[in-house]
Amino acid sequence: MSETLDVVVVGAGAMGSTTAWQLAKAGRSVAVLEQFGRLHDRGSSHGQTRVFRVSYRDPLYTELATDSIPRWRELETDSGVDLLEQTGQLDHGFSPAIVQIEASLVSGGFAYERMTPEAAGERWPSLNFDTTVLYSPDGGRVFADRMVDAALAVAERCGAQLHFDTPVLAIEPDGDGVAVVTEGATYRANTVVVSAGAWVSRLVGPGTKWPDITLPEVTVTRQQPVHFAIRPGMSFPSYIHHVPDDTPGAALRFGAYGLESPGEGVKLGLETSVRTDPDDVGVVDPAITAEAIAYADRWLPGADTSQVSAVTCLFTNTPDSHFIIDRVGPIVVCSPCSGHGFKFAPEIGAITADLAMGGSRRHREWRL
Ligand SMILES: Cc1cc2nc3c(=O)[nH]c(=O)nc-3n(C[C@H](O)[C@H](O)[C@H](O)COP(=O)(O)OP(=O)(O)OC[C@H]3O[C@@H](n4cnc5c(N)ncnc54)[C@H](O)[C@@H]3O)c2cc1C
């Protein structure tokens, strides 16, 4: 144990990397400790792309997405890497969801178009639609691995230490700060940011040195997005197909989602509720792939379902699908949960860095 750092960040996924970027840029001494390698594929942040959208049923997230756009541009400027493409995004499905999304878009001052399924089908023949369709030109896609890599690179350039293959074994109280224990070294810091994704409750809460930090119940599920080849002459905007409200978490989540991922084809994610241990991201399940093919045969006429590939990753879920971002003493917890956090990552990194620096910045009506 040597000098006392300003902040140790545990986890180098989307949230740890953007938090480290903002902290290092602000001149703080930072060490990032990641249990696996750089850009590994065993958590939630790997892969080429994610859907970006401002179209949320809850206006809180429309506002957060709004605030995220200049943050994505800031990281693009800092890194020199293109990360956000506002190529447009569609919502269709469960009608009350569409009504609420339209209200959020109106209150956020966003441009959008409402159209019938028939009109949308003529404009985007690669998709079939049910119910009213909303088109949001501000939505699109973000580049996932590329963003994590860019944020880490800028953080390192600003002086952050990056330590991969370095699992944190425990976070211990140390005076007013913390001692972050790994196998080879212990890092003393004024503050620790626990951006550990699906592993968050192993480091804080009951059974740890911080039993009084009560997190909402966190469950981890294994997800299996697939990619299909795109039929000649077809293209896809980002799309969300909303499910009825009696689906758990449906107020913030959806049923099927996807986007065109350059070089990979069209992505399709069907949310699963397969619970798993975070250490077991699992292997591709042919039954889930078959379900995805059946969905695509019905709803994605532009997809060539004879050419399919699949990957696995983890969702960290809270009961209401909201995020966990808060500070207790020297511990900041940052876990944007439930499968919809990536689009906000640069802004959440800024909020989390502010908390770690002792600030009290809140996102508008941010619910903690
Ligand atoms: C299939 C899929 C599709 C998604 N699609 C979208 C989308 O379209 N749009 C969108 O906005 N969001 C989407 N998301 C959600 C988004 O990707 C996540 O919200 C985000 O990646 C979470 O990042 P994170 O940093 O919290 O977690 P992670 O990326 O899992 O990072 C946590 C890191 O902490 C490390 N760690 C844990 N414990 C320790 C320890 N003890 N010591 C050291 N390191 C540790 C882990 O190894 C990991 O690298 C999707 C997620 C998945 C899985």
C-alpha cells in the first residue's frame, strides 16, 4: 500500500470506464481495477453496438438521454473516435407504451413522426409493425466496445492507472477512506466507485464490510442477442417492439429490440428471464436462437434467418428497472441496471464522478 488515491474504480465496463474518464479529466488520481481483461466478454458492456433512443415511457429517461447526447460528443472529441450515430429509431407494439412515449417526446421537445403500421411498412420494408409506429430521428446506435476502449484510453492519457486481471477481493474501511484489496496489492483511496455490474452485491451490502448499504434486490439474468444477415437491398433503423404492461419491468423495458450493426447484420434481442450466477455468462442456447428465428420470420422480413449467430451477456436487474447510483460515506455505487444503461454511459460517468468528488449533482428529479 503506497499513496492514497483520490478514487479507485472497481470494474472497467461502460460505467467504470466513463467514470474514470471524467475523474482523470478533472485531475483526480484514479486507479481502475478490472477482474478480467480489457474489453472482455463476460459482463454487460461487450459487443459492437447498442440501441440509442430518447423515446422512453418515463420522461426521466428521455431527459437523461437528452443530457447524454452532448456527453457522447464530448467523449468523441476527447478520444477522436466516432461513437454515437443518430440514424433514427422506431417504437411499435403495446399501445399505452406508444402513447406515453409520444408524451415524453413532446415534453422533451423532440421531433418525431407518428404513422400507421401500413405507412411504416412501406417506408421500412425490412420490418413488420403492429399498432401505431413512432419514428424518432434522434435515436440510433452507439458503439459499445469502441466506447469503453475510448473512455479508458482517454482516462489513461489523463493519468489514470488501469489494472486488468485484477479482481477486487474486498473493500475495507480505512480511516475516512477505503482500502481496496486485491491479491497482489492493496489500494488506499478516499473514495471507491463500485461499478461492478452483475457482481455489485458481492462488494457492498449484507455479508460484506458494508452491511448497512442496502441495495435494491439485484437479480442477474443471462441474455442471448442474435445477429442475422440482412437481405439484399434492405436496411434497419434501431427498433423497439413493446410488450404489454403485465410483463415484469415493462414500464421501462420492452419485448424485442434490435438494430443494424455494421459488419454483423441485424441484431435481435428478446429479453429472457433466465437467472444465472454472474460468474456464469453461459453458452448459446439453441432453443433461444430458435425463438429468435421464429420472431424474425414473423417481424423482420429484411432478416435472412438462415444466417444467424448468437452471443451471451448479463443483465443486472432491479425490481422496478431503475438504476442504482448513490453515495454512502466513501462508497459510490453505480449500477445502471436492467438492460438499458449503455446509451446514458458518458452522462452516468459524469454524474458518478461528481458524486465521487464530493459533489451533489443530481440528474433533475433523479430517484435514488
Ligand atoms: C445483450 C444486452 C443488450 C443491451 N442492449 C442495450 C441497448 O440496446 N441500449 C442500452 O442503452 N443498453 C443496453 N444494454 C445495457 C448496457 O449494456 C448495460 O447497462 C451496461 O453495459 C452496464 O455496464 P456496467 O459497467 O454497469 O456493467 P459491466 O459491463 O458488466 O461492467 C462491470 C465490470 O465490473 C467488473 N467487476 C465486477 N466485480 C469485480 C471485482 N470484484 N473486481 C474487479 N472487477 C470487477 C466486471 O468484470 C465488469 O467488467 C444491453 C445489455 C446487454 C447485456
